[in-house]
Amino acid sequence: MHLAQQHCLAYGSDNVRKAPPVFRFALHALIILILTLLTQIGGIAYLVMLAASHAWGLRRFLAKLAIFLLCYAGATFAASFAAPIFGRVPLSCVADAADRLLVRSPIYCLLNRNYVTPEVRDLAKALAVHMDKEFPGTITVALDANFPFVNGFPLLPHLSHADGKKLDFAYYYKDVDGAFLNGATRSPIGYFAFEQPVPGDELPCEGRNNWLTTRWNFDALQSLFPAYRIEEQRTSAAIGWLTSEGVAKFGLQEIFIEPHLKNALGITDGHVRFQGCRAARHDDHIHIQVE
């Protein structure tokens, strides 16, 4: 590295350390808030890192980052054992070849978004077993669930995933030639690749311009996703099981999907409802909740 570059980095680092205490406090508070909203326990891990760095006189960024990552990993591991005290259990992100319930991405577990009540876990596993029985080899994909602790703590951007009783599933997909794509989703995380309505479809939010809403269309992203389509036979069978066995045996209360998909799939059961115009679109995933 050139001497000029070294001088600039050193000067920048000194400036951060010499920043007014109020600025440093505000910056740390903002980081803690963001980590807490994203992961629930990340803010605590950051506070522990700050305390350890101060006690040990650490100034280097990489040393502080290493301590934070160790604290966060330890807290995430501990959460899986402590969560049952709060009535929640994790859905596993480590699946073997025999598993038919798959959490879409390890990021859900890394961010502690994979926790549900035991009843929801049992429902999800039973759905996966049913789908594998009806359509051998079929994998059922789970998406966002809930955080491990505290009822009422928001799982952004969801409006209702705050008590362990909610879980999202991906739709089942096929390619443009009609071949079933096992375990696949249109987007890498299972969200935001929407099934677009066609002229004549029911559009309950058309013409509304709510200023406070999470009903985002992400139009700029849609062309980036593969042209998969919903596999109607499996999707209808899954929703049929949820509205029958799911209701009778597991206390399922509601399912949210968009009206145009409900109509296209020929679903008439009253447990399948529209989530409202302020909530996120549900033509990229299926939302379920139990009593």
C-alpha cells in the first residue's frame, strides 16, 4: 500500500475515534437498532462486543468484527435451546436427503427467523409428509416464520409474524414446459417474484394509494426472475390439506393468498382469505396461522 493511502486510512480512523461522543453514541445506537430489528438478538451481541472491546482495549475493526461474530454465533446457538421456554422451536435449516420439509435458505436460520410454536412445526411436517405421499418425492418449502423470543416482537416486513403462530410456505412451481421443479422457487429467498394478475382478475387494491403499506410491487425486479409458473395440482392439494386436516388436527385459523390466485385455483374454502391492502402481496407465498 502506498504511503499516501496509509496516511489517509490512519487519518480516517483517527477521525472516527475523535468524533464527538454524541455522534459515536448515535452510531452505536443505530447499529444496535438495525441488528435487533433484523435478528432480534444481534443488538445484544453488539453490546457484548462493545463491552469486551472496551475492557480489552481493542481498536482494530477486524478484531471487533471477530468478537461480534463469535458473540452472535454463540447467541444464535443458545437461542435454539432457550426458545422452548418461550413456547417456540426452530425449523431446521440442515436437511438431509430424507427430509421433505425444507427451509428455503440458510439466511432464515442465520437471522433467527425460523422459529414457530410446536403446533405450527407439527403442521408443517405433516403437510410435507402428506405432499410426499400424494406426490412421491415432493419437497415442501418453508420461508419466514418468527423470532425465537417475546410475543409482539415484529418480524419485519411482516405485520403479523410476532407470536410463533405464523409461517410462510413457497408455492410449488413448474417450468415453462410444465415440468415440476422440486424444491425450487422463483426468487433466491422465495419472496418478491409475484404471479401477476391478468385482465379481468379480481384486484381489491386497484386504485388505492396507501401511504403506509408493505404492499410493494417491485416492478423493476420481476424481469430478473425465471419464468416459472405455479404448479396447480400440488398447490391446490396443499391448500386442500391445510383447509381440512390442518384445520381439524392442528388448529389452522387462516390462509392468506391473493384473490386472483384463489380464483384461478378454484378455492372456495372460507379459511383462505385476502390479507388486506396494507399487508404484503401474497402471490409469491402462502401465509398460514394457527389459533
